[in-house]
Amino acid sequence: MSEAAPNSSMPENDRQKLLKGEAIIKTLFLDDGIIDTSGSIYVAASPETVWSVLTDYNHLSENIPKVVESKVIEEKGDEKILEQIGKSGILFFEKSVHIVLRVREIFPRSLSFNSIEGDFTIYRGQWKFEPSNSDGGTFLSWKALLKPAFFAPPLLVSFVQHQDLPTILETIKKLAETKKHNPGI
């Protein structure tokens, strides 16, 4: 039985890899040092449960690797302004990055984000929560365009994404699946 949703843009072979437990990470190098990066994972929990993990903005630093600090600094209905500090790097070379994001929520389908200040000249993208047709699970995907405001060769930025993003996605998966079985968490 095919898992493809009517408006799904995900190739069927990627969908099958996700159902087998793989995380899929892709990067493209665009002009002017911009990196187009994406990651996907299958979560055996509803989009609403996955949503509750990702929108617990004030507690992301307690649960998600590489997030040092995260807090809502302004709220206007489905639009939030978040201030976040993350830490990333390779081996002993880690860098803290600061970002202020405008997040637009479309419950429980997507979280669009765009940096309004911080250590990136470009940082915009979207989380998508696509329900599985057969088992109540979620195909979670993250896609973003990135360009640091500091010197970082695109190849290094791509390497860091391939290193960090699977861990982040797998942590979200674990948190959502645990929450599904223990709703009080």
C-alpha cells in the first residue's frame, strides 16, 4: 500500500527509506554562498504530537541537541518571535550562533520561519508535518536556506548540517513517540 498523500512532494523511494527508519539529509550549494538544506524523518506519532514537541519553544534547549537557549519574546496569535542560541561545529571547534526568528504556525501542518536578526544573513524555511495515510504517523521534514553572516565555507556549513540534523530529527522522533505513549510528559 502506498503512503503517498494526494499533495505530497516527497518521492516514493524517500518515503520508503523513512518508513524503514532512515533520516534523509540533502544539501545543495546555491549562488552567493547560500546553502539549501533539508532533512526528513518518519515519526510514529500524530502530527499534533510532533507539533507539541516542536512548539514547546521555551523548553527546546532542555530537549533538543545543539539548542542552548530558546524563548518566545513576542506572541501575536499564530505568529511568534523567538530568540535562540545554538551551538554547532566540528570536533573541538564549536561556535555559538544567535538568531531571532519570526515563526508562522499553521496547526498542525507547518511552521515557517525567517530570521529577523542574528548571525545569519539568510535563515528561512519551514517544518512540515505530513500525516501518514495508514498508521497515524507523521513524515516530518525541515527545509531551509542558510547563509551565515560570519565566515564559514559552504562545504563546512553543509558538513555541519549532515552531522547535526540527523541527531536533531532523531531526538524529535524519540520525544514525540515517547509523548504519544505518555501524554503527561
